[in-house]
Amino acid sequence: MPDTNALSPTRLAVIVGSTRKDRFGPVVADWFTAHARERADLDVDVIDLAEADLPHVLEGAGEDGTHPSAAVRAFAARIDRADVFAVITPEYNRGYPASLKQAIDSVYTEFHAKPVGFVSYSGGATGGVRAVEQLRTVFAELHTVTLRDGVAIPSAFAAFDDDGQPRDTEGVNGAAKKLLDQLLWWAVALREARAKTPYAA
């Protein structure tokens, strides 16, 4: 009999990391999310940190594991529900945004034993890869599996047209498909593993 757990849609959370005024992140996120939503095997939830209203002071979970803030509880529930994550991050001053670090640090066990992929961008030539390298070490502490391959978009402001579509469709669309394929593989594998054996952090 087929494993219905493996066949059910994989829950992908797309985390939009920048909250800066006049940010470019929504353009990148909308393009990537449109690709993800074309797939019947993915159930997509976009978590825009500019709308999450997370508190500026990290509060931590109480003894019962719940968070005092309603905004953090709502964020934690969405992270917990997800099977897999795609993090949309810019590169600011050779790093990733403080808003993204704050959100990541707001929860912990909800990330455990799940895969994480990265879609990065920058106004310069790096495509955000220096931000991603830092994020890999952060997500390792959360017991996640970070994917080797990702999407990096250099000179992002010029890389998209006025309709929010990439000018180099073959390159970035191919990278997005590859990332989604790999995220799905890891998501199914780790979801089955968590179902069989609780993860011990």
C-alpha cells in the first residue's frame, strides 16, 4: 500500500527575510513563490517577516514550551507546520538582515530535522552568497539540513524587469526548479524519518 504520508503535499514555508523600507525582497519572493505554487506536490505558506510583527526583545519559551507573545506563537505554529523552508535573503554589508536572525532565534525545536534552502540576492556581484554562508552555520545549530545548491541573484535590481520577471529566465528559473526538486526530496525523506522515529536533539 502506498505511503500516504509520502504522497501528501509537502508544506513549504517561504520566509521573506528583509523588512527594510523599499526592500526588493517581495519581487524575488513573488517570483520564487509563483514557481513553487505551480507544483501540485507543494503547499506553500509565505511568511513575510515585515508582516509577522515579532517583538524586538527575544522572550524565549516558558516552562510549558509556549511563547508569551501571540505573534511569536503564530510564527512558531507556521514554522512547526512546515516540512521544508526556502529562505529569501538579501546581503546587507556582507551579512543577512537582523530581522531574519531575530525571527530564527524566536523559535527552536520547530525547525528540527527539516531541510532549508536559500534564495539570495544582492545589488552587487555576489548574489548574496556571503549571507547564505553565515546562515548555514546558524541553521546547523537548529538541527536542520541545509542544501548545497541554491539560487543566487547578483545585481538583482537589474535582473528583473518591470513586471517582476527575471531577464535571465533560463538561468534563475532552472536554479529555482533544481532547488525545489531537492527540497522536496529531503522534505519527504525527513518527514518519513520523523514519523518513524522522534528526532533527538
